[in-house]
Amino acid sequence: MSKIIEGLLYSESHEWVKVDGNIAIIGVSDFAQAEMGDIVYIDLPSEGDEFNAGDDFGALESVKASSELYSPVGGTVVAVNNELEDSPEKVNEDPYTAWIIKVEMDDKKELDSLLNAAAYAEIAK
Amino acid sequence: MSDTIKTTCLHDKHVKLGAKMSPFAGFDMPIQYSSITEEHNAVRKNVGVFDVSHMGEIFVSGKDALKYVNHVFTNDVTNLEEGKILYGMMCYPDGGVVDDLLVYKEFEDDHFLFVVNAANIDKDYRWMLENAEGFDVVIDNQSEVWGQLAIQGPASEDEVISLLGLEDSEAEEEIRNLKFYTFADAEDDKGNRVIISRTGYTGEDGYEIYATPQNINYLWDELMADGVAPCGLGCRDTLRFEAGLPLYGDELSAEISPVMAGLSMFCKLDKEEFIGKEALSAQKTDGAPRKLVGIELHDVAIPRAGYPVELEDGTQVGTVTTGYHSISLDKSICFALVDSAYSALGTALWVRVRKKSFPGEVVKKRFYQTNYKK
């Protein structure tokens, strides 16, 4: 059973969102990292990049395959967890601490279409 | 692919070990048990075991067996001694590949064993029957009654001696002294045949053991009890790729000939005849339009199968067939099929990874220095 944290929001493409005022902190779920296996590289965006909800903003690369990351909300990237460039395995070790980007949201209403922990538990299995 | 998925004789054991299972070549196979990286390193540094019971075993015998094998197989078995093995292909008349395979010369006149890819067993068997007209041969597909283990890595020799209980026996020296691409026969106490072959698909020293499903189960349990790492198809691919070995479907196919794949040394074009000889000779003389190359990227971006290979101006000149961030070499490398004009060592080529192209250059396909028992 993969770990799902109460109080976070989730996308159907297995990203999690932690809301801090107008900022969305984005990572990938425990289910996603377990499905990927050993993550060896993360293709990260740059600060200042702008995305619409659903755009791909980077990719996780395991030994076997690459998997695109989709932004659950639209906005501007205000921080990137560059530590993951050298230590991508942190996403495997603790996916809910290893955030990937922080986005200043254009429209907080987009959060309404995301899943809560109970709803996400239904698809993450 | 058929509707019902097949399983190997060890399927229940993989599931109990918690392996990540996935369909491959029509079989439900273990992709990884712990992690691809750990399993890969177990084989490179120590020893690991693969269930390769999905592979096919087709026996050829009869008065015309030698002539027939030389007709359907690209390599030359004329002087192949008993107990020796040759790698090669079966080709279509146009030079495309039906399958790549090993041919074992059995310890009996006019007897050969073909070991073929799981995905191609039915196709190969049909092809072999269709092309047997006029030859006095018996072609016997025994793929379903043989299991197979691959025990691979620098510690495999000692492991196999202990596994088979050969310490201080006459057979110990025989098995230790087997050279790469040779094999020995053994029997269990009920008279069932066991084939012990110094072969593999990892670039390391190793053995492959063919036996009844019951014996394969027994040997697997012994290996697990001895702490040998179970290894899945995930690392089988990373290992064979680093060693520069092709995978049928990726680097060889009905469209990718052995000449294109750089494997013409396994096609004896001076042989009297074999299916595909004329087409392969012409490709060899005129030059194949596309060639398989190795590319090393000067960046950490990871090339994957299907990604475009480009020139600096973005013109596509090829396609990646297999790519990884190599576990043993810590580099981003790939095999790619490219226009022959861009296949020389050192040629600068770019690989498009998602939205960006990353520079690299053509390098030798054997990325990793292999360690076979010569």
C-alpha cells in the first residue's frame, strides 16, 4: 500500500500539491515513485517559467523509463528544488519531503479540480 | 500476441518474492525484485540468477541436419565441434532477420539445438518447417518442456560448482574449464538431461543451465538459499546493452539486417548458400543505407528508444533503438540506427530528448569491457 498524506491535494497524474497561501508546492506521490523504481535523473524547469494547468514542466527518469511531470495548477515557477539534480534518489526515499517546484498560482480555483487524499487513494492502487 | 499470457515454471516463486511482474514476449515475467541498479551491480560484481525459461529450444536432427542448419542459419556450422556453440541469425531472403539465436552442436552426429528468443518461438518454428522441404531432418520444438536459468557474474563459476555439488568430483574441472560458447551434458538421478553452457547475455562470465521444470525449481531454491541475487528482465536489458549486445525487436528485426546492425561477422558470406546470402552480400558490397551505432551524450539527458537523432541544424538522421543512463559507466549512452553517412566513430550527433537536443558523438557499441572466459 502506498503512502498518502492527509491535507495534500493530488492530481490524477500522481503529483501532490501543498497549498501555502498563493503558492503551490508540487511533488510526486509515493505511488508514483514506487511505480517508477530508482529515479536517476530529474529534468527540472527554471525559475520564472510559466505553465498552464496540465502542462508538462519536466520529467522523472528511472533506469527503465521517463515519465513526464504535469503541473496540477497554472502559474509561475518561483522556486526549484535544485538539490534533486544531484540527489534524485530523494524522491524515492521521501517523496513528500522532496518537493520539486513551487508555483505562484494564477487562479486558486484550479485547486478545486484536484483530489483529496481519500479520492486519490481510490486511483493510487 | 496471444490472448492468454504464458508463465514459466518459476512464476509462483517470482510472485512470492514480490517481483514486479510484467508481460514480455507473451510471458508474465519478473522485471525486478529489489531494484534494477542493485541487480545490475550484483551481476557485474558478484553473481545473480535470471529465470530465462521463456527462451525457446528447438532440436534439429537427421541425415541432412548439417546441410539444413547451414541453409537456415547465417553462421557456418560445417566444422563446429561437438560441445561448441555459435551465435548467428536466421534471415529472410531480403536479409531481414527472422531471429537471432545460438546453435549448439550436440554430442551426437547430425544433432543440433537452436536456442531462440521467446517472442519468436512460434514464428521461428514455422519458418524452420517451411524451409525444411527437401531436407531429411526432424525439427522438434521442445520449448515448453525445458526450463532455463542464467547464472551470471564473476562469482558464477564457484556458485555453479557448489550448486551442482561438484566439489572434488571429476566433473568439477570439466565445468570450471568450459570456455565461453561451449557446453557440457549431465544427467540427474532419474536420467533427465541437464545442459550446462558457458554463455550469457550480460557481458560477464556466466553459465546457462537447461533442465526440466522440476530441476529448474530445485536449482532456483538452492540458489535462493545460498543468497544469490534474483535478477529480473530490467537489468538483463541494462547489462546486455552496456556489453553492446543487440536485442531482437530493437537492434535486429525484419527491417534491420545483421549488416546494418554491424553483425556481418556472424554471416558467413563465403558459405555455399544460406537464406538471405545474396541480399546480405549486396548490402555488404554496396554499403547498407542505415547502420547501428553507439552514441555517447555529453550531458545527463537520457536517450530512450524512439527519440530522434539529429544533426546540429535539427535534420533527423536516425532514431534511438535502446538508451540508458548506464549504471556501470555513469554516462548517457544509446544504440541508434542512423544514415550510414553519419555512422563513423567520432561523428557529432544530437539526440532530441523531449523539448531539447543534446550533443554527443558516435562511439563503439561495446560500451563496457566484457569479461568472458576465454
